[in-house]
Amino acid sequence: MVAIKDLIVQTNNYVGLPWWAVLIASSIIIRFSIFPLILVQMKRMSKFGPIFPIFVLMKDTWKRSSLSKWQKTKTLVKLYHEVTKK
């Protein structure tokens, strides 16, 4: 936290802008710098949309099953591998 404060103060001294302008500019720069990561995350998460109901089914199966934990885990791992192959 101190490092961030020092960075803002040094930027303020270097650029010569008021403190509020430095805060606004730094937040815009940070948002633009992480924007590509947000796009990658959105693309990867969109692939989970079609298989999300299967994960809900797996969760319900785990709760309602009367098998032992080992057998439940083994069955769900097999199902997970089948889902991820598709």
C-alpha cells in the first residue's frame, strides 16, 4: 500500500498534475493495461456456458448419491473427463 502511495506521489511530482488528475490517469492506465486479460477471461468463460448444466447435475448427484465418498469421487471424475473431452 505504501508503494502505491509513493508511486502516485512520484508521478505527481514528475508530471506536475494535481493529485486528483494523477489518480484518474493512473486508474485509466491500469484499466487499459488489464483489458486484454479481461477479454481472454471472457472468451474462456464463454466455453463453460454450454456445459454449466452438467456441472450443476454433477453437484446434485454428489449430494443425493448414497455411494461412498470414494465411489462418488471416482464417478464424478469419470464424468468430468467425458465432459472436458467434448
